[in-house]
Amino acid sequence: MKTYAVVMAAGKGTRMKSDKPKVVHEVLYKPMINHIVDELKQVGVDEIYVIVGHKAEEVEKLLDGVNIIYQREQLGTGHALMQCRDALANRPGTTVVLNGDAPLITSETLQNLIAYHNDNELKGTIMTCDCELDKKFGRVIRVNDRVTGVIEFKDCNSEQILISEMNCGEYCFDNVALFNALEKVTNNNAQNEYYITDVIEIMNNDNLKVGGFKIPDLAEVGGINDRVELAEATKTLQQKVNRKHLLNGVNIIDINNTYIGVDVIIAPDTTIEPGCIIKGKSIIGSNCHIGPYCEFNNVEIKNNVEIKYSVIADSVIENGVDIGPFARLRTNCHILENAHMGNFVEMKKAVFGKGSKASHLTYVGDAVVGSNVNMGCGTITSNYDGKNKFQTIINDNAFIGCNSNLIAPVTVGTNAYVAAGSTVTDQVNDDAFAIARARQVNKEGYAKVLEEKRNQKGK
């Protein structure tokens, strides 16, 4: 029997005070909707449907491997589910229904919800939690351990308002029973909207078994409605992720000032100093020393690497590399074993060879640098002519003197030497010495003439 999932992500989220759809706002550097979809994929749901509406294209571009359903008008949660009729109605199976603004939900909780629903042979299951009574959530009505209804907060009488078990807004249904019940949902209410909670009452009226799956912590599924709750969710997830890494043997010096995304993998015995931001699908090996104040996005860092005060994205760093402080790597860099990048070095689309060094104030772009190359201070690969990018190749054991400009496309041969201050426009052959600068001319006594001219201008 198949398991389906429907994620309701069509709303605007007015209280976010943003032009963006609510579900694209990030919690710990990852959009809300992606948190939920990725957890569903971990569960192994057969088909995922995401209902989009407000600025649908912004939500769609974040997703892959899901089915998109459009809700052209937002007329309530029940109305959102009705948009899935053509795709899901009359198909046997189990359907999980989730809100797109609950990014902290885990695959473990989802798996337990589905198992509870199926093991108890229920037609409908509502996720519940015991909450503080001032919460304006719907109260869950139980009779002999069956859920007979959900009373919205504003409709509760003096006894119902004292019920602590409340609706979390996440559900599991027999798929055929769900769409049969949706046919009977009306919008006869003050808001003229169709509510998913009406399905619970309809199923009870049809003598179908409905249960409640109670979770211990509302924080996991509580919806995010404004920027305050967004910040609180981020802090909650930050602490959870950091705790997981600590228990796995990673040394995080300051868990309150270190931000690690949920998809990041870090091996044991690596130290993360304060102020680091590590996001995307980054992977860091063992015995590395990272930080302080590094920012990584989609990087792969092997073992025994040291990086300080640096920004790296979409790059691979091999074993034993030393980077920083204040270096930047962007867009498909590959730094090979035991290389060194020092102060204020920037690389882009570059392969930097084993044991090679660029110690300070150097730019390497669109380049392939061999092994044991030394690039002196101020070296620049001039890769851009204003319209096109060109490649620089520097072969093994070459020495590039300080303040050299390598005008691409150009190749520097093996064991070649480029003199400091050179502007190289032609190929440098193996074992050659290239010097490309004007011959020095000394004008004796002319410094005094220059000083007199400066003094006259100052009068």
C-alpha cells in the first residue's frame, strides 16, 4: 500500500511582513518547505504533493522530486486538499497532510505518526499535543480514546476551553476516506472557508474510526507565523544540530555562536571555533581546525585541514591544506594536498596543486596551478578581457615573483621563473626565466627637482 504526502504551502504569511511566500523563508539557512520535503523523503513516502499559491514560482524553484498542485484561491485548508482530487482521489493508501510552515518536524515523528495510524487501522489520525491553555488552538474532543471532533478556540465553551490536548495541524488519513469526506465539507462558517478539521467530524458521523497521535513537544510542529517565531525556530534547530555534532565527537567551542546547517556532515575530532557558519551540503573530515569566523557553503573538506577567518563556497579542499586568515574560494576550486593559501588570497575556478603556495595578496582565477608552485605576493592571473574569460596554466615547480601579472591565456612551464614585477603575455617555456618590465633608469639628482616642484604647487 502506498503512502502519499500533501504539504500545504499556498499561503502568503501576512504576519511575516514580507513579499516572499512564508514557506521560502529560511530556518538555519534552509527554506521551510525544503526542511519538510527532505524529512518526508527520509521517511520514504512514495509520492509528495506540494500545494502552492501565493507567488507559486518562488516555491516551485526550490523543489525537485515532488508534484506541484496549484491553489489559485486560498479558501481554507480543506479547499487546499480539494485541489489534489484529480491526482489522489480513489487511490488506496495512506496520506499524510502537513503544514508548510512547520519546518522542525522530524522524519522520526512522521514515521511514528504513520505507524500509529496504520497499526490501529484508523481512517483518520490527528496529531495532538498537551499545551498551555492560553494557546488559541483547536481543542481535541476524545470519547473512549477516539477523537470525535476538534473545537476551534473561538467556539469553545467554558468546559472545552480547559482541555489541554490541542490540534497540532498535522494529519494522517486513509486516502479514499479522506477524499470521500472532503466531498461533504462546506464553507458554512464566518470565514466562508473550507476547513480540514471538518473532515474529522464527517468521518465520525460516517462511523469511521478516528484517533489522536500525541507528541510530547509542540515546538516540533508549531507553525511559524512571524519573524519572532522564525528566529525562535532557528535557535531551536541550531541547538539541536550542534548537540548532535557534539555527541558525534565534534568539538564545538561555543554552541551558541556556531551555526551549522542540518545537511552538514562533520567527522569526529574536528574543532569548530566560534562565529562559524557552515551550510548547504558541506562535508568536513576529521582532525580539522575550522575557525574562527569562517563561512562555508557546499564545500568538501578532507582531513587534517586548517582554515581561519575565510569564506569558501562550492569547492573541494584536500588533506593537509592550510588556508587563511582572510582567504576566499568561490565557484569550483580544488585545492590539492598540503597546499597553502594565506592572507587575502582569492581563487575562482582554480585547481591549486599539491604543496603549492600563495601566501598573501594574490588572485588566481580560471587557472590550473601545478605542484610545488610558489606565487609571490601581489600575483594576479588576469583572466578577463571585459567580455571573455581565459585560462592560465602554471606547471610544476614554477616560481612566480611578487607583483606579477599573468595575462591569460598564458602558460608558465615546469621549473620556470617569472621575475618580480613582470607582466607576462607570452608563453614561458620549461626552465626559462621570464622578465617583462621596463629597464630601470636612474636620473641623478632629480629627486631634488621633484621636491622643488611639489613645494611650488603647494604655494
